[in-house]
Amino acid sequence: MEMLSPYLIFLLLLQQFTAVTSIGVNYGTIANNLPPPAQVAQFIKDKTIIDRVKIFDMNPDIIRGFANTGILLSVTVPNGDIAALANRRTARRWVASNIKPFYPQTKINHILVGNEVLHWGDQNMITNLVPAMRAIHNALKRAGVGEIKVTTPHSLIILERSNPPSSAKFRTGWDKNILAPMLLFHRQSKSPFMVNPYPYFSWTPQNDRFTLFHRNHGIHDGPGGKVYTNMYDLLLDAVFTSMRKLGFLDVEIAVGEVGWPSAGDPGMTQTTVDNARWHNLNILKKAGSGVGTPLMPGHRFETFIFALFNENLKPGSNAERNFGLFRPDFSPVYDIGIMRGQSGGGVVKPAPVPVTGKQWCVPKAEASDAALQSNIDYVCNNGINCGPIREGGPCFDPNTVRSHAAYLMNFYYQAKGYQSYNCDFSGTGVVTFSDPSYGACKYPTAGS
């Protein structure tokens, strides 16, 4: 009798829970070759078991694209907006403009206040982080959408030490001044403490098997009395221990980012398709099995794999551009069993999401607010009726430069005969086949 490979045995076991697994993905957009957001949302809904998505901004096109899909969406406040949002009145206006117009058609479940602020933010951002989280939470309650949870993702720079987990602790200074008040907020608001535990960044040739979930002798945590057989468990328990030392055992931990690149620069022997597939298979198993960790047995972690797509404009090494589960044409880079109706045994390119003959012009994801404001000024000075984006107009909310520009760029494109060059806008526009209309704001269109 032919013996099954360990990989196939793993996949057969994986199939037993993927149908009910709650798994998320990070949808980054630092690329110039990605499909329109509405098409991405439809692909995720129809073709995958992914039930939650995390984005790194407040892009209204993406938020609108997930409307009526049932997919949970986590949105991110830019780091530069944190200080202003510590003001309660500003936070209320922000919620009114950026959340209320989309909710509940889009199932926004988390608002992430910044991204890895303690790692990358300046002191003003760090000082205002918890006040901004509180102000946004209070604004959500006041607006009647208090079920949306507020949190912020952390890199593990927040840890002073992590190995062994029993000796782990948060960085001195941040522990009592920032993280303790933040954890108190999480306890009071019943929101998760979100961390980004990447085994990839801990990889060395010496710990290859430990980092990549292969069989190994394990690491014995003498004082804690536990044995660790993989880096992922070790990092999560280091966070748990650090929280316990501040007295916050009752706050849930969520995994905001975890992933492994499938390619890298010459000499980066760890960045292979096989390693990325095996790592993320095990992350998927962790998310759905309920095995938990040595210090948190039986625990299921809300988990967002990084990332949905390979992003061809990301700076840094080639590895940074190859974290995706999918290529921009929706073909899997490798198979971890998240495609509906597939066993996980091979790579099958899914059929593109059908589109209509109708077409609209919208801003590119990477277009800056300054460039989009120039587009608004140009269109309004060239005979186009800009009344719909004025206060009281059907397209005034959300009151953002990107949303207003999207409506006017499309109006101009349609009025000028929907020729491709009329959607160029100095390289900031792109033609889409997904209707960006929402609520009372109807985008005109042409085509069959």
C-alpha cells in the first residue's frame, strides 16, 4: 500500500476544519497591478474561506467594495491622524464622515488606530494613542455603533525580552505609561490586544526547524515548566506573560499580521514557496484547531495572514514584495486549502469574477490627496456640475478628498465620452468595471 506523504496527511487533517475556520487576511495595496476592490471582495466571498479582511487605510473604494458581502472588515486610521483624533469632537466628526456612511452595509468590526505606532510613530503619536482610542470608542457609542471594536496592532518591539516566555516583559517605560492604560481600555471596551508575531523575523539557519513548525527537540522553559516546539507559540506566550505581569489575563489577544515570503533576494534561502506554504498551513491550523499555546491551551486567536497579494511596489528586499497568498490575477502562489471546493492538493487558477460592459473611472489606490484635490479643482473648473459633492449633496458623505474625487473623475470621464485618456488624470485614475455607487450617491455610467 502506498504511504501518504506527511504533507498530504496534514492537508487531509486540515480539511476537517477549514469549512468552519475563521481566518483573516491583510489586504495591502502598495502595487500598481491589483484588481479593483469590488472584484477583490467578490473573489474573497465566492472563492475562498476567508471571512475577515484587514486594510491599512480608510480607502472608501475598498470599504465600499466590501458592502453586502458579509465579510468582516478592519480599517486603519493613518498614524498621522492619531493626535487630532485624541480630541473627542474631532473623533465624533471622523466617525460621522468615515464610518457611518458605510456601516452596516460594510461589516466594519475593528477600527485600528494607527499601525505599529510604538515602533514607527513619533512621541506625539505615542502620547496620543490611547486617548485617540478612547475618543473614537466614545464617538462610536455616541453614534450608535458601539459594537465596532477599537484596537491598534503592535510589532513585538513592545517586548523587552521574549525567550523564554516565563521571563518575558514589556519594555520599561512603555509598560506602565502606555500599555497598562491601553490594556485597561481593552478590558473596559472588551476589545482585543492586537500583535504581529512573525516567526519569519526570528529565523536563523540554526533555528530553521523551530521557526518553521518542523519536528524538533523543543525549547524547555525551566521556570515556566513548558516545552515549546515552534516560535509562533513562544512569541504568543511571551505576549501573554507580559500582559499577566501587568494584571491583564482577561484581555483577548488577536494576531494582526503573520506570514512568510515565498521569494527573496539571492542568498535568502529561507524565502521559498515550500517554506511559505508550510508556515501558513500551520498558522491556518492554529487559527482553527483550538489547540492554543502551552500557556493558553484551547484558545482560538483571531488571525490575519499577511498578505492577500504580492505587492510589486513595496520597498525593501524582494521578500517584502512576495508575502502574498495570491498574484494580482487571483492565481494562488501556493495552496494552503483556503480555496472553496479544493482539497489543497494543487494550484488551480480561479476564473476571473465576471464583469459587465459598464465602466467607471476611479482614483488609483496610491493616488495622494494632493493630486486628487487637483483633479477636483480641474473638473469643477471645466464645466462639470460639482453640486453633488457639496454639503447637502447626495455624494457629500463621506466628506473626504478621495470620495469626492472619485465621483467627479467618473462624471468627467462619462461626460467626455468614456475614452481611456479621459480617465488618466496625470496617472491617478483607473477604469473599473465595478459600480462604485453607494446609498443615494449614484455614479453615472456608459457602456452596454
